[in-house]
Amino acid sequence: MKHLQALFAFACLFLSNMVFAQEKKIEDLPWVVGPTKGQIGANASIQVPEGYAFLGPDGAKEFNRITENPESGVEEYILAKQDLSWIAFFSFDLVGYVKDDEKLDADALLSSVTEGTEAANEERKENGWDPIHVTGWSFKPQYDGTIKSLEWAFRLKGEHSNGETINYNTRLLGRRGVMQVLLLTSPEQLQASVADFKSKLPGFAFTAGESYADFRAGDHVAEYGLAALVTGGAAAVAAKKGLFAVIGVFLLKMWKLLLVGVVAFGASIRKFFGGKDKKADAAPDKDAGT
């Protein structure tokens, strides 16, 4: 009898947890509101101004679940504007020092990414997800040698969605790897969102001694250059060896779609941010986002 009671209690707890998980919304996530500093693992940090918020890896993982985006397989951190007009995902790839002396062929890169995305759609279908199609460049790859930053943007469309989504990518080169940044926004808000996001980048900094300029002889050097950062890093190298399906797996995890209605959460998010006690919720610099 006691065994049955314990089993029943466990079942009730399990079901209540399931209901809670299903009802959990974006505004319920453990946002740390600005002004504060978000710690991006042990590799970097970013200033979070007032009107913006930050999520650590646990919150980012739950955000992906709620918005039906596949897990990337790496720790992600999120910086978002409070109205969710744009959302930036940060993750660090410990690939080594990437040499920046390679020329970029935009047409060849688009062809590779388009083909890889179509290959990845087979797995999306198996998971019951809407296939994604690359419809072209929104912004061709451009490298800024002064700040060691590569940026580009693809236009994406879900097979059954009415509008397009922009995946705007930035790669910030460091001594031991690359900080990958994916900015998610709508085509209509692209220019304003990118400008606003870029205005926050001066608040980004690698940990002391980990910047691109800190490279020393003997440091590990990545086996690929700038072009592979666009097509999938190690996956692109594998593709050159005849394992093109690998790049499809990378792209499956890389693409994120902006679900219809996510921006509609903006009103409740603004209300949520406005009602937060910033002094209580802003974690100390060393702990924010951890």
C-alpha cells in the first residue's frame, strides 16, 4: 500500500512538472536585466544596458525549446532587447587561432550553405520540424580586420511560414577560438536591429589575455580560415573530405527561425522587465549568466 501511495505521489509530481514545462513562457525564464554584465562562460563578457536582458546557458536552452529551435549542442548565452525585436545568441568555439588572410567567394559560400541546408531538411522532417530554405544573402560576408570581426546574413524561410527570418551572423576572433554570435530578427527590422546590436558590441570583451592580439607562438592554430566560419567550421573541412552530410548536421543546429508570435511576447516582456527589481535581479559581474 505504501508502495502504491509513493508511486501515486511520484506520478502526480511528474505530471505537475510536465504541465509546468508546457505552460512555461519566455517571460518566465531567468532573465538578468540590465544594467549589469553578462558572463559568457570563461571566455568573455558583455555589458547589458538598461532596457536589455541576458540569459545564461540553462535559460537559453529553455528558450530554444519554447521557440522550437533545435539545440546547438554547445552552451549558448542570450542578449536580447526587451521588446524582443532582436535576440542575439553567443557561444564560444574553442577551435584555435583562425588566420584571417583568406579571400571570400560569396557565390561559392551561398551554394555550399544552400546545399547543406537542404540535406539537413531530411532530419528536420524526421523530427516533425518545418523544413528551412535559404533564399539568399541579406548581407554578404564582410571582414573587418581592425576589430577582427566577420559578419554576414542569410535570408531563411520555413516551408510553411508566410514570412522570412534573417539570421545575421558575427564571428569575433580570439586567441584560442571564435565567439559565434547569431542575431535573430525580422527582415523589416533588420537595419534597426543590426545597428542597435552593433552599438552593444563595444561592451563585449574577451577575458584578459584571450584576445586575437594576445596570440603567441606555440598557440594552437585552427585548420581552416574565414570561409569555413560561414559554412560550418570543422563541418566544412569534413565536406572537403567527401563527408558533405556533416555540414548538413551543422546547419541543422545553426539555423534558428523566429516563430510567428514571438515578437508578440514583447508587450508582456516589457511589462515583465518594468516590474523587475533590478537591484535584486542583477547578479554581480562575476556571476551574471552563470
